[in-house]
Amino acid sequence: MIQFEKLGIFLSRPIAFLLVVIYLLQSGLLIYLIKDKFDLEKQITYQQARIEELEERLQIFKAIDDFQIGFNETEVLKLADVIYDESSRYRYDPMFVLAIILTESSFKKGQKSNVGARGLMQVVPFVGRDLAQRSGVDWQGSETLFEPETNIKLGTLHLFEQILKFGDIKKALVAYNMGETRLRGLLRKQRPMPKTYLNKVMDNYKMLKETYSV
């Protein structure tokens, strides 16, 4: 017999062993249930994040489809994917990238400005070539900038670099539009930045957020 003097309980060895086994089984079951609950919560969180991502991709697609000129549905889907991916890479709001594209090219396929800027984000060839060489993008001359996905990859990278250089999103946008050298010249002379382009981007951004944000 095993004596538990303080409790006044007398147990045989088999019963004591059985109680220990039951205790261990209960502890194991509790640990399993806790882990199972944690795994379930993790799965629910993952699925919720996936749903939110799909909803955001759908809103991007809708915005592009409403404004684009000259793209078919397959191309619009690819554009939505690359805008989502590049926005995630640089932590942009996708609607902000869409606002820049809408301001730069009105989402028109094959757009070219009178100063030679090309594509959806209106990247000039010498900037595009430099960005492509440094980022590993295959550069086949200035016509590369008419490839919508490549144009967006280079355009979003260019804006990101301007943000790093100026430490200010407004200055970065103006530099993106008028060129880094020209903006630095204005700043050195303590002249005000032009606001027309900046205001147009922000107006488009506000409109897109109000219309398409999840």
C-alpha cells in the first residue's frame, strides 16, 4: 500500500500508477487541444489575410479596368498583379501607384510624351536604362518601356529611389515628374516647388481611395 499521510489516503500501487497515467493523458490532451486551437487560429488568420489580399487585388483590377485605354482583360489582370506586387515591395498604397499612372498617362497603352517619356508611368529612356541595369531587368532599348509590367517595375523603383534621396514624398513626386536635377536646382535657389503635378496626383489618389478602397 502507498500512504498519503497528509491526505489520509491509502492507495495500492496499481491504482496510484493508474492515476498518474490518467493525469499524464489529461495533460497531453490539454497540450494537444491548446496546440490545435493555436493552429486553427493561425489558419483562420492566414485565410483572412488571403481574403483581404484578393479583395484588394479585385479593387485594383476594377480601377484599372475603368480607366484603361487599349488593354484587353488578360493584360488588365497582369497589370493588377504587378501593381499589387510592386506596391507590396515598396510599401506603397496600390491606389497611390494607380494615381501616378492615371496622372502620367491616363492609363493609355503605348503613351509617349513630347519629351520622350514612355509607357504607363512615363519613364524617360536614360532613366529606364539605368534602372534596368541596376535592377537586373532585361533592357532592349527604349521600346522596353512600352512593356507595361516592366514600365511599372521601373517606375515604382524610380519613385522609391527619389523618396530615399529626398526623404519626403512630395519632393519625391515632384522629382519624379520634373527630374531630380531640376528640383535640386530649385531647392538650392530656395524657390518654391511647382504644385500642379503634385496636386493632380493627390486629387487622383483621393478619388481612387474614395471609389475603390476595400
